[in-house]
Amino acid sequence: MKNTIENNKQKWDKDYHWHHHGDEWDGQAVYCNQNYEAWKHSLVEHLILPHVNETTTALEIAPGHGRWSGVLADRVDKLIIADVSPSCIDHCKKMLADKSHVEFHVNDGKTLNVIPDQSIDFVWSFDSFVHIDKPTTASYISEISRVLKTGGKAILHHPGRSHSFLWLGFIRHWGEIGKQLYKFISMHRISDHDGWRANISAKMIRDLAGKNRLIVVDQLQYWDSGKKFGVPRFNDRLTLFEKQP
Ligand SMILES: C[S@@+](CC[C@H](N)C(=O)[O-])C[C@H]1O[C@@H](n2cnc3c(N)ncnc32)[C@H](O)[C@@H]1O
């Protein structure tokens, strides 16, 4: 199944059951040999808390059922969340009903039209761009650059397929054998499925940043110095961007 806006909307809005509202996705923690709660705590400590405080205006793209939205909402001055799925936004509205500083938007899956230029300090998106195709990711990176204030930061979790083999990505639509073969070639993984990862590399993200006045401050697989906590499953990456003047 291709990583289009329509397929993402169908999957997350209609087909998926959200058993534990996103906390069922413990695969990265398991791959790191870590307890899920410890992994989640470490992620919040290393990736979210350093970038937010009581004066921050934050934007979360594709929050799903709000696995990270509550953490953000409790720490910032204003939180805007945008997701292509109406049912996900409905869930977040109920979950954050008592937070008057949170704005909710169902968007078109590629733009952030309702958000003014240079109004955001911090953009966060986890476990969502991993499923989003290149044209849509390119549109969002341009939009992130538009809405960020100068010096503002963004963190996106995205695939880290081998850049030199991206051209072969078409074979993953040749049934299960093509998908497995391309997973091996582009992720260097034998076991496991391909996590419905889009055909995106870390270099592609750096190139898109460069075209959009975003500096890549860091690209990580593990966020702690001991390399105990991260997103190594499916060879994913996290990119930290900063908006240039
Ligand atoms: C796997 S869930 C992750 C949810 C949440 N970020 C988390 O970590 O628990 C993917 C989310 O991305 C949203 N999504 C997928 N494609 C999108 C797009 N093009 N624009 C906005 N949201 C999108 C889905 O609706 C869903 O809520």
C-alpha cells in the first residue's frame, strides 16, 4: 500500500482500532531492549523538554490519539495540533477538553494553511512522517519553514532508508517478496516487516531542509549518549531542524 495522504487517512481515521491510543507501539523500545515506559520517559526528557517552556507556541503535526500531546500541552503557552484524521482530532479534543490553550485542526494532509507565518517556536511529529510519502513530506517541510519563527526548532521522526537505493523503491509494490527484498536492500534488516515505511532517506530530508531555509542541527538514531534509547527499528531517524533568518 502506497504512503499517500488518502491511504494514511483511511488507515488511521477508519481502519485502525487504537487499542491503547498509541501506547501499543512499543516496538522501538523492544528493539532497544528497554521497558516501554522507560523509553517513553527518556524520549520526553531528551527530545521534548529541552525545546519547550511556558512561553513556547508549539505545533504537533499528526498527533493521532495524543500520545505526546498531553506532555506538550502541560508545558507550553499554546499548542496547535493538526491531523488529517477527523476521528483522531475528535479524540484529542475530548482528551484535552480542559486545556483552553490547545487549538485543534483537521487539515488537508499536506499544508498548515490556518497557521500564520513565523508564529511557531517548536514543531514536533513522531511516528507519522515514517508513513508519509516524499511529495507530502516536501510540502510539510516547506510549511514548517514558513510557520517557524527565526531560530525556531522542529523535530521530525522519519524513515532512514539507504539513499543510493531509493530509485529501486518501486519493487516494494511487487508483492511480499519485493517488499522483503527492498527492506533488506534499503534498511539492512532481515527479520521483521517494513513498518510501512515511506521511501525516504536521511539525506533526502537534509536536502529538503536545505531548499527551505532550515538548518539540520542533528540527525539521530539514538538520543542518549549511551545509545540505549532511540528509533533503530526499521533504521529510522530523528532530524532536528532550526529555522534560518
Ligand atoms: C502512527 S500514527 C502516530 C500518532 C502519534 N504521533 C503517536 O506517536 O502516537 C500516525 C498519525 O499520522 C496521521 N497522519 C498520517 N498522514 C498524515 C498527513 N499527511 N497529514 C496529517 N496527519 C497525517 C494519522 O492520521 C495518524 O494520526
